[in-house]
Amino acid sequence: MTRKFDGSRILIATHNAGKLDEMRQLFAPHSVEVVGAAELNLGEPEETEDTFVGNARIKARAAVDATGLPALADDSGIEVQALNDAPGVVTADWAETPHGRDFVMAMTKTHDMLEAISAPHPRRARFRATLVLAWPDGHEEIFDGRVNGTLVWPIRGTIGHGYDPMFQPDRYDVTFAEMDPAEKNRISHRADAFAKLIAGCFG
């Protein structure tokens, strides 16, 4: 039985302003005050696990321990079937440079790796997002979301972020980076996980 959230305040364990705004909209109908990690001057813990749930748990538990508030954290990435589900948990790492993240570089690396092994078309992939909602008493609820699709090359579109210009979701002829943001947010991996969270803990 999923635990219902009965508090009045929830901490979102992210320093990403866009993600925080998305969460505020999600929780708006549920009379819950949303506060972000940056607003409370929390640090960002090192993500040392090799699973999405492991890294989301690190962020959620660190936020709970620092504040005593229930905290929600997520971890996400893209899994490419022909690359044995790489980059997966280390998706952001593939984009790291000394001057910040460069996802065009990461997508080019991914394409080059697929070409090197002559991966057949369609080149299947999926975005995944895992949410961990943690309470101060140690209880946790976990929700996994995903969206399936194919990788395209050359990349297309300028909306969105990360691997969006390379990912075309099933049943669509546009990439995430060409799609209206409202439509993307309706079908995305994070939307899938959020819907399960709301149904389980706030419904």
C-alpha cells in the first residue's frame, strides 16, 4: 500500500530552476508548498550509485537529513538498446567538458559509437526517470517512468535539452526538440513517473 502524503510542505531536491517550476505546477492542485534545495542553501551530494533509483535516493535522503522535511528527488537518462543501455545513469557524464555540459558532443559520441558497431536501424532507445519520495522516518516511495522511441541523425530541433534533438518518441514524426513543450511534458518519462507519484501518494 502506497503511503499518502499528508504534509503541507515538500522539498524538491534539485538546483534546476526549470525542474522546480515544473514541480510547482504539478503540485499546485494539491495544496502543498514546494521549496527547492537552492532556496535552503543545500549542497549537491555526490551521485555514486550505478542505478537511477540509487542516485535519486542519495539526493532525497541528503535533503531529508539536512532539513527534516519530506523530500522528492529524481534521476534520469537515456538508454540506447544497441549500446547495452548506455549511457543510462551516466548520461550527463557523457556531456561533461571542462567548460560545462555539451550535449551535442554527447549525441555525436553516441552516434559515432552506433556507427562503429554498424547498429541496425531503427536504433531503439528510451528515456527513463526515477522519482524517490523520502520521509524523515525513513519511509520511501519509488516511481519509475519511461518513454520509448528511436534515435535520429542528424539531430533535429532546438527546443528542450539533453538528448532531446536525437530522440523521436514512438508514434511521432518529430523529435522531443521539435515538439511543443506542453506535448513533450505530457508524454515524457518524467511525466510518466510524476503521474504515478500523484496517483500513488496524492490521489
